[in-house]
Amino acid sequence: MDFKNKVVLITGASSGIGKQTAIEFAKKGSQVILVARRMPKLEQVEKELEKFNVPVMIQQCDVSDKLQVQTMSQAVLEKFDSVDVLVNNAGFAIYGTVSDLTVEDIESQMATNYFGMIYCTKNFLPSMIKKKSGHVVNVASVAASFGLPGIAPYCASKFAMLGFSEGLKHELKGTGIGITVVSPIMVRTDFFDHPSFKKMPKYSPTSLSATTVAKAILKAANSPRLEIIVPSVVRGAVWMKNTFPYVINPVVGYVFKKQLDSKD
Ligand SMILES: NC(=O)c1ccc[n+]([C@@H]2O[C@H](COP(=O)([O-])OP(=O)(O)OC[C@H]3O[C@@H](n4cnc5c(N)ncnc54)[C@H](OP(=O)(O)O)[C@@H]3O)[C@@H](O)[C@H]2O)c1
């Protein structure tokens, strides 16, 4: 797909990966729709996009609220017949043990990371099916392949996202619509500003820039693959985990549990 003049909707576009993705699509001449809860941040991104001279629409919406997603989708589809690329990127994590987290902490991560993606997909997919074209890009994480201590509910939301995407991909075969999951390792964004992360070392030396991930999202929007892991070398670690779980899981568990224990 040539992204010029294509309609691209990005959730979680007020910061980090979503914001950078908007910039990368705008550079390609796409029309971008920015979705998030914080209006001043969206207005700031809209301003930053002015230099690319592309149409920009901003929509304040909490993706965990299905009525808000419905209202937002109606507003978008009134202006554009369909979106060509839907990037389900809005998401967050709360760091802590399952014992320490409240049920509400756990529910809220599922509501945004998983159900937010479902609501947006359900609202925009019919117009893609009608047009027989489009691509859904779901931003997951390597936490979609590793259940990690300290972020178990977050991992669950991303495992769910990957499983849903795999099933939907089979359903969409022959429709002209693609779906690809982008699964990065740690990325240097505001993601770790959540107070629950305050005792963790902020970024690992191997962490990625939002630009690297945004570029992978553009690649994903043209890819027939189910999942793009960023960086691609980490695919080997996922293969190792799936092939030799009894060797890899204890090592991964030890490293992350040690970090979790040092939090207190
Ligand atoms: N950073 C990492 O290490 C990393 C690694 C792998 C995957 N990811 C994934 O990448 C995605 C983007 O995260 P990021 O690193 O760019 O973090 P970020 O800078 O904190 O951005 C998160 C974005 O999601 C939006 N958001 C959160 N809850 C929302 C809701 N209920 N409704 C609408 N928008 C919501 C936020 O906007 P508002 O607050 O304005 O609503 C913000 O724009 C997430 O899905 C995350 O799980 C991140």
C-alpha cells in the first residue's frame, strides 16, 4: 500500500509510539486521525504535524469505553468512508504482583489494552470489509509471548491481543484486509511514568526508540505476516521459549522475579 492520501487512525496518539507513528505516516502523506484521552496533548501533536501539510483530525476518546469508541467512530466515518489503516496502540501497564494489585487494576489493563482494541476493530472493520481493503495493526509487546512476574495482567492483555489477531487473520483470508501484530521489547516512552514503575530502573540499555517501533508499524501495515517482533533478533528468543520452555522459562522467571523483589 502506498500511504499517500490513505486514512490512518492511531489510538494512543498523544504520546510515545502512537505519536511517532502519526509523524511517520504524515511524512508519507497520509491523512491521520489521532485518538487519545488528553486533548491538550493531541492538540500539541496536531500542531507538530502542521509542517507535513496533511489533513489531521483529533478525537478525544477513552478506548476502554465502548460508547465513546462508537461516538468517535461515527464522527470519523462521517468524514471518511473508511480507514485504510487502523493502529490499535493505546495501552498501559501497572507494575506489581497479582497479590498487591486490585481487581480494578487488572480489569483496567484488560479494558484498555484488549477491549479497547476490540471496540475499535469492531467499529472500523465493517467499512474495510465493504471496501475490500485495509490493514489493522495491533501493538502488543514481547509480553504477548512471555508471562512475566510483575506484569502478569499486562501480559494477559497482550497474549489475548495476539490470540484474537491470529483468529481474526484466518477469518479475513480472501477479504483484502490484513492484520499484523507489532511486538516490541522495551521502548523509551512515557509508559514507565506510571507511579507503579517508580522503583524500577527506567530503561534497559537495549531499549528501543519510539521511531524504531513506528517504522515497524508502517512496515506492518503492508505485511502479510501475523506478528513482527522488534527487534527481529528477539524472534529467536520467542522460538527458544516455545521450543524449550523448561530451559528458558526458569531463566526469564528468575531475572524478572529478582527485579520485582528489589522493588520493595
Ligand atoms: N514502552 C514500552 O516499553 C512498550 C513495549 C512494548 C509495547 N508497548 C505498547 O505500546 C503501546 C504504546 O505505549 P507507549 O510506550 O507509547 O506509552 P505512552 O507514551 O504512555 O503512550 C500510551 C498512549 O496510550 C494512550 N492511552 C492510554 N490509555 C488510553 C485509553 N483508555 N484510551 C485512549 N488512549 C489511551 C495514552 O494517551 P492518553 O493518556 O492521552 O489517553 C498515550 O497516548 C502500548 O499499547 C504499550 O503496551 C510499549
